Amino acid sequence: MSDIARLRRQIIQEMEAMRHGFNGFAVGSARHEFIHARMQRIYDHQEHLAKYIGENAAATTVCELYISTVEKSQDKISGP
């Protein structure tokens, strides 16, 4: 697996964990800390990804992964 593919996979895993944090039972500061930690890891992975494909492409990739991972699953939960 290439470094780029590995980083993309790690970003998706962090986003899925963050998505579960949105819908989980944790409340208040515990939930905030959990989601903040995932966002920081995503940012770190984005910085590493930028070394391979550039900052703009890395930012675009993270946005696209967010849409496909988090927003689409939220649409399924909330319905039409």
C-alpha cells in the first residue's frame, strides 16, 4: 500500500470514529475532547499527505473524504 493510500485510509478511520462520536452516548466535554482529538489527527494526516500531493490537493482530499464519510452517513440518519 502506498503512503498516500495509507494516509487516506487513516483519515477515513478518524472520520468514522468522529462520526460515531457525534452519535455516541458521550456528553459535554468528554464528547468535545474525543472529537477534537480526531480532528487533530486528521489535520496531522493532512499535513503528511501534503508532502506527497501538495497543500491544496491534500485539503481537497480531506474535504472530499469528509463529505463521503461523515455527511453522507448523516444524510442516512436524518433521511430525506
